[in-house]
Amino acid sequence: MRRRLAIGIGTAAAVLAAGGGIAVLTGPGDAVARFISGEPAAGKKAAPVKAVAAAAKPAGIRIDQVDLGSLGRKFSLPQRPTKNFSMVSVSWNSPKDAPDGTVQVRTRDARSGQWTGWKNLSIAEDAADLSGERARARGRTAPLWTGPSDGVAARLVGAAAKPLPAGLLLKLIDPNAPESGGRGGGEPVPTTTVPKAPPPASTDPAAEATTKPPATTATPPTPRATTPTPPPPGTPTPPPTSVPPPVPNPGMPAYVSRAGWKANEKLVKAPPTIAPEGVKLVWVHHTGTEFPKTCADAPDFVRAIMATDISEGFDDIGYNFLVDNCGTIYEGRGGGVGKAVVGAHVAGFNTATAGIALIGDYTTVRPSNAALTSIAKLAAARLGAYGNDPTSTTTLVAGIDGMKWPKGTVVPFPRIAGHRDGAETECPGDLFHPLLGQVRGRAALPGLELVSVSGGEPTSPPFYVREEGTVYYRVGGQAADVSRFDVLIDSKVVATGPGGSLTGSAKITVTPGSHNVAVRVVHVTGATDITPVTKVIGDVTKPTFPTPPWVALKTGTYSATSVPVAVNFKSADNNGRIARQFALSPNEVPMLGTSTVWNATVKPNVAVKYTVQASDMAYNEGVSTVTRTIVQMPETSAKRTGTWSTRSAATTYLGGKALASSAKNAKLAYVFNGRSAALTFTRTTATGQAAVYVDGKKVTTVDTKGTATAHRQTIWVKALTAGAHTVSVVVVGTKGRPTVISDGLTYVK
């Protein structure tokens, strides 16, 4: 079995040349070094070789070709600088011949200057059916996408017991030659709208619903960073701003036209062939190449593949469509996206089929959800245009000999099939091919979505559930095509919803811990689709309070019935997410999940409960309560030093009395057992400063002067460790306003 399919693989022409000619550069010395600008690597003496160049370079594409056959049976081309290129391939005259051994290349990154390790080039397969393409057939390897590179080396390893195949060429493809109108300069290629598709032979409402374009105007694709399932490791993450605008087309999902990715139409060798039967089947491939660095590089990749395919004998690029791992669709072979254009992708079965290639190698990497969705939409559109159900089967007649089935064999296939179903190949990759059932289901029942999971706070994923929850889901298409819905937790079916509807729900039981939840829809034919997994966390643990409520006095106006306090606390949850909090007493106050304090006004000299409740994302509730008494000490309870006079007014001072002194260093000392203290004064335009001492140490000086007379003004507060304390007020004797009027101390018991 051969390794894998490369994009547009199969028969190919000898040399890409605008006029069809071949120029062979020969002469003494290192012809390759002359042809590929630069010198051999230091310390390496390159063997004399011949280099082949196109007679005329087509606009936008340059292919530099090296005759490897002149290097001998077991060739070795030392690493050397080259002109810029982004793709490498090797080809030879006859598809029936191939090098004895394995061709390996290594390339130099044009940006970093670093050389890669040696990479194998696998043998590509026949792919073309049309007589003109097969007559020009060349054998070849799968191409290798290198990204911008400026150095190459090649060698043949393995047996090498027989002579090299005739016409063995190393090709370096630059999809951004200066004359291309691309990044190298030149006139840009205008963007055009493709012709509308012809009316379908019959209309399938389900397929029609799946193929509406996501946009009705040519706007750039939306970023795919928000897809529920992130791209798998090793796959590109795109900046969508540099991808060409998609083209709206009735019945088709949005796609990038040939003009959009700057196809060079001058290279096309023959008009398209249209299958009168329409599109009976869609072949799904992977390109079997390394991923472009980002999806923004996909247009360069497609241009390079087109040039490679044509240089090996194809009339045009082999595939009808290409898709990048971000889900952007690219028009492939010309002739109209709404027509049954015969491509070159599965030899013997190209007529009445469409070929869709996912860019990249999915042997060990799973395709992204965005890519699977785009392929399903595209397949549904092409099949639905001719009244074909994407979940059904059809038969094809093998068109050529020498392949998996003899010519004339009638072979049944699913309407959406993988390349390996029709040929001896590993394409579309071991991690992609098993997902084709999902693609079929998604084509027939598009837009499957796990909408939400109830049982906890309404939120975006992850969802939290205490013990029981409900999964809500929906899908597009025809309700009659839905057989059932399955809800899976950690890949096991735990609930089933009835068919015959496009929406539904199912109750689930969730054990503590993190779980992967998905919804699978089953088509009446047995085809399925499944949502990306959604994280659901089972949680039965109540929030805790590492810091229980503690009460701190606040500044402001105090009275015998009202004292302002701040209640501080800190809650915590085993999953790190507090949804909301409430102060339950002494008053009810709703708070955010991040709050750590609330304010209250309480009555002094009575025990008060302070209660706070925290609720987590799964509705688990934790409560913490403390009881504290706010005690007001009258100034008469303080130990006096110096001269103090009593001032009385029942409604003016706390307890009806206050002490006043103008004597410098006169002192009042309050002794108490508590955890927060506050000093209250009368403020006037003539009152002065007082020093405050805590446990014998001066902590501050307060100024009791005010803009107007105000009584019971608490202007100093301090949090203290619980225990016995002494707070003293000492008159400073401020010049011109020496009087201090003290109205007692308040503390938290």
C-alpha cells in the first residue's frame, strides 16, 4: 500500500513551460550552482549536474528544476543556497517507474537560516482519467511544503540496485514569484464572482438547508479561535485577516475563488470536462503534506500545488476543492463550482464525482472541527444540487485498468467516501478516515450543537452541576431524518432523546469531578454526528470561609442607636469559582462572587449576628456567622490626667455628656478588651488637635477642627488584635484653638 495521496497526485507533464518547450542547461562545471543562485555548502564539492529550466516563466509561479539523473544511481545533491521556493517535489518520465530506494530532501528556512532534517518524499499515485492528462503522465513523489526556503539538498537512500528512472527532476516551486502580483509585487489579480450553479435536477430541502452560505457579501472569514474544540497539536492557528474574502454563491457555503487565491489561468492546458451525470459522490482526501505555518499561507500552498500538478501533466489543479484546517474553502479545478467538473484525484473514479482535499497530513493528527464542518457543508451542497442524499450509497464504474478494480467493475460506495475506499492508499489519513461517518451525518443534519447544561449557574462552558442536570441540544436539517439523540459522558451513553425533532433535552447525573459531555445525533440511515466535547464539572462541595466575618468600625456620625461598620470576610471554593454572595444579617445585601466586604449600620451595646452566604457555580451554599457587640464607653469611664470639664446636652453628646480640655497634655485613657476601636469628638471651627496613643505608643494626631459645629463625629478608627488594649487621647494645645471635646470610645467586643 502506498504512503498517502498528495494534492492533485497522479500523472503529470514533464516540465512547466508557457510554450511547452524544455531548455536544458549544460556545460562544464556545476550547472546546478549556476542555475540555482549561490554556491555549494562550505567544504562540499558538488558533482557536475544538468539543470532544466522552463523556456518561459509563467506569471506568478516559478519552478526551478534540477536533473537528478545525471548524479548517478545513488545520487547525493549537497546542500546549497537557491532562489526562494516554498514547495519541493521529485518526478520522472513514466508513472510505471520509480526510484529504487527513498528520495530524501532537506531545506533551509529563508527567515531563520536553519536547515531541516532529512525528510522522505513518498511515491504519489495515479490520479487522472482524462486521456490528455494520462498521455502526459509523469511519475512523482508527494510534494513537500517547506514554507519560504532558500536552500536545498537531496539524496537517494536504500537499495538503489537499478538505474534511476529517466527524466528524474527535483522541482523547487515558488508560488510568489515577483511577477505574480502577490507579495513579490506586480499587478494584483482582480477578484471575481463565480457563475451561479445550474438548477438542480431535484431539490432536497434538508440539503438545501445545509448549504446556505454563511455570508451574502464577500467579507473576510470570521476568526476560528472561538471554535469549541481548539485545533489539535501540530495544526495551524490562523490570523484570518490575510485570507482572501470568500465568494457567496447560491447553494454553496462561502469559498475563496480562483481569482481570490490568484490562480494563474494562463497555465491551464485544456478546458474543463463536465460530467453529464452531475455529482454522484464526493471523495475526501488529505494532501498528505506538512501544514502551512498558518492558514494565511493556504493561498500560497494552493498556488504551489496548482503549479506542481500542471507541471506533471494535469490540465489544471487536480482537486475540485481544498479546505484548510481553519475551515476556509478554496475553489480548485476551474470550470465553475456549480458544475460537475471532472478532476484528477481518484484514478478511475473521477467522472461524476467531486474531490475535496483537506490541507495537511492527518495520519497522526485529527482534523479540526471547523474543517470537518466545512467539508460536510461543501459535500452536502455538491450532492444536494443533484438531489443526492449524503447519507446514501451509489455505484461507480471503474474507468481505467491497473488500479484497485479492473476497468468496467461496478463498485458501490457511500456518497461521501475516503480516497482509500477507492484506491490503494492511506489517504485521507488514519485519524481522518474514521470521521467520515461524522461528516456524512453533519452533511445531512447540519449545525448539531450542545446548547447548554442546566443544574448550576447559567454560564458558558465549563458548566457546573451539583448532582443532576439537563443537557439541551439542537440540530438543523429535517426533523423526520433524526432517529435519536445520545448524550455521552466521558464517551459513554448516559441518556437518549427521541428523534423526529430538531431540538431536545435529556437529564443527566454527574458525579464529582471534571467530565467530557457530548451529544450525538443519529440519522435514520445510521449516519451520525457528534458535538465537540463540553466540559461539565460535578461539584457537591460547599464553599468555605478561610476568613470568617470580622467587624471593623467606620468613621462617621455615631449615635446611641446607630454605628456604621464594615464586615470583612473571604470565601473560597474547591473549583475556584464563587458565583454570588449574600449578607444575610444584620441586613440583607446581595454581593458579587468576588466581594470581600459589606457595610452595615448596627445598634450598639447589644449582641448582633453577622452572617454571610456564598454560593458556587453548582448552587452549593456555604454560610459563616459570628456574633459581636459594639460597645460605647462614655468619656466618664476613662482615666483622666490634667484638667477636663464636663459638657452636658441630652441630644447633643453620646450619653448626654462629653469632656473638654484646653490644657496641653491633658489625657483620657480608655481601657477595654476588644478588636476594633474608634474615638468620637465634637468638631467646631475653634477645636484643636489631639494625639492618639495605642498601648502606650503614639499612632497619630487628629485634628478636630471642622467647617461647622458637628457632634458625635468619629474621626479615628483602628483594627486591633483581639485582647486588652489602652487607647489614650492627649490634648496637643493647638495655638489659637487648644480645646478638644472628647465624646467617648467605641469598640468591638
